[in-house]
Amino acid sequence: MAQAFDIISRITERSGQLRLAEQKVAEAILSDLSFAASASIGDLAGKADVSVASVTRFAKAMGCRDVRQFKFMLAQAVAVGQRFFDGGDQTATQPPELADVVYNDIHAVLELNRALLNPDALLRAGQLLRDARMIYSFGMGGGSTMMADEARYRLVRLGRPVATYHDALLQKMVAATLDKNDVLLVFSTTGNVPELLASCEIAREYGVSIVAITALGSKLAGMVDVLLPIKTLETDLIFKPSSSRYAMMMILDMLVLELALLTKDRSQERLRRLKYTLDTHRGGNDRQPLGD
């Protein structure tokens, strides 16, 4: 099977090295990707004002067997979304309007995910974390990796034994060492990352309980013991970081609060020690946070 490649990048990189007729094909394609992906070879040749043979030569110059394969790869690239080619409709937005866009997206995603909250699921998840011999926090990618680490920072404050892993192979190795006394806490915005799913499947084989903060209806959601669902709200402003991490953080905050209340006396003493140690170290007033 031939190695897949980014056809858009290849067109951009190679077009300047082609003959004039083939450069015209490249220009016609890049000027209207959606049209090029769906047009017949004759229509594409007509738009570029070249012969059909020039379109065929262009496809082969891009490393494709023929025009059919080229159009298939072009359609795959276009499926990513036109917003990633034109930058979205909101690129001209300037502060303070830009700040409002970011804030409103965060507010909207928090409101939506507040409505998805299931108190019974939170309680079950908190009980699993309370009773676990060891908690392993898995996440891959951007926001999910950050949230897996955030879970470790939160849980250690309550005296819970916790470790975080992000590397796909290391996750598999760790999953193979777990048993029914451990709990796997998994973060995934989409719930469809193959490597993460494979690690969770290994953990399941050994009777490990899995708690996941992930998309409702995803593959991951269908294989866990307790699902804490999230819903993302992606916009056409591609330059703005995804607000999905705020949804995951809100659910994590609620989960950790649930755990703290389930172990109230023990958690209170752990937090008192933290506060004493931090205030002794840095000074400050009673309302400074347990961290920095």
C-alpha cells in the first residue's frame, strides 16, 4: 500500500518546478479546491485552459498513479474543512472583540457541559478513585495530555497515589501491569484515538476499572465503567485554541471535589498541611491558593 501524503502541501511545494501547463493546473486547483475535487478531468482542464493530457501529467508529477487517485487524495484533503484553507470568517476580528469571542466560546462550552453532568456518574467515579490502590491518568495529544497531568496535580493534593502517562507504547506497557485494584482515569476529547483505545482494551482484559472524561457516543465511551461525558463546540476561527479543554477541566474539578467530600476528614488534613507548608515557604494571606 502506497504511503499517504498531504496532497495540498505537495502541490504547493512542487508547482514552481513544473512546466507552464502543469503550473496552470496547480493554480486552478489551489484557487478552488472543492471544485477541483469534484470536477471531471475535462472540466478541470477547461478551468486551467490546458489539455486533458496536461492534467494527467500533473497528477503523475504529484506522485499519483493517475488522475483518479489524485482526485481521491484531493477530496480527502478538502474534507478537513475549507476553514483551514481560508482561515475562517473571523480572522479580521480585533481586540476587544477578539477577547469577547474567546470568552463567549468558553462560556458556551461550559454551559453545554454543565447540562450533561450526571451526579450519579460523578459519585461512582469518585468512589472508584477513593478505593483505588493506584490511579493511572492517561491522555494523548494536546488538551487531553494537559488534563491528564492536571488530574495528577489535583489528586496528589488529596493524598491519592497517582501517575500520568502520555506515550502510546508506555501506556500499553503500564496497562499490562495493572489489576482490578487499580483505576484508569482517561481523558480524550474525541474518544477515538486508536493508541489510547488499545491501551484501555489491555487494561480491561485485566479487570481494571476505567473512568473516562470523553465524548458521548465515542468508541472510548462504549468501553468504560464510568463515563463523564463532554461535548465540544468548535468554531470557524481556527487560530483560537479549542475550548474543549475547559469542559474537561470543569468535569475534573467536579470529580476531584466529589472525591474530597467522600474522604472529607482525610482530605481536610492533607489540604491543611499543604496550606501550612506553602504559607511558611512564601508568606502571604489566608486566601492564597494551594499552589502558584
